[in-house]
Amino acid sequence: MTVVTVTAGALPDLVRERPPGPGGCRLVTVDGWSGSGKSALAVRLARALDAPVLSIEELYPGWDGLAAAIPLAREWIAEPLFHGRPARWWPWVWERDERSPDPRTQPCVPVVVLEGCGSGAAALRPFTSTAIRVDCPPGERERRLRARPDWPGYAPHRARFLAQEHRYFPGAPGPDVVVRT
């Protein structure tokens, strides 16, 4: 598939043009490096499509959990929605450093947006209607991260999460769409 670079405003129409899975759901992934603007883009896109936003970061088992979250996202979210079943996952409780015993659910609806680093992974692509990657220069990403209200909690973990991103992105499949922020 050819990768296209589009403006954020063109995304809703592009998503609507893509076929849903056999269960009737279009899973849209919004991947990118920390600070690239993926969460903000996912919220805007979901609003335009009247779609829920799920975060793969809820699946990370702690600060070193990017890679471990990918098979969970496939099993708990992507595969069920693709086949028309509700997604059901157990979010990570960061304050307690453990998985919640109480699952969250998301019914199969016409569009579901899954955002976060790792959402565009190869394991999820067979179940994805549109894979979006948000690109932003590294210096701007760092500036944005440091300006966020959650920076004080994130700062002590930044280097180790960045190392995970450096392991993930070189092997990640190319997206369908790139949005530059």
C-alpha cells in the first residue's frame, strides 16, 4: 500500500473510505513517538467520526511495557472488534503497579480509534482499517513533553521509554497515512 501524507482535516473522509472488518468495525490506529501529538489527533479524529478513543497505554504493564502491550492489544481489542465482538481489557493501574481486576469493555461500533505508541504494530495490522503515524521533529516532541502537565511524573521514566521507542519504531510496519504536526 502507498503511504500518503495528509492534513488532519482530511482524515475523517479517508477513514470512512476504508472497508471495515467483517464485524463492521473500522479500527483506526494512531501511532507515533511520545510528544508527537498522537493523543490530540486521536481525540480530534474521534470527535469528527463520533468514535470512542482507546489508549494502548492502558495495557502497558508498567514503564517497561511497550512491547508486552502489543499482543494484549491484539487479543483484547483488535481481534474481537474485527470480528464484531466487544473488546474487553484489564487496564494497568499505574498507582498500584498492577493490572486491574475489573475489565473495561468497548462494543463493536462503526469506528474505534486506538491511540498510543505501539498501536501501529505489525501484530495489529491484519485487524486495522487505517494505520496513522504522527510525525514530528525530535526537538519539538521533547519541547511538548516538557510542557505537558504530566511531565513531572513522566520525566523520571523518559529515558527508558525512549529506549523502547527506539527498539519499536525501526521494525514497525509503515503506516497507511502520515500526519505531520
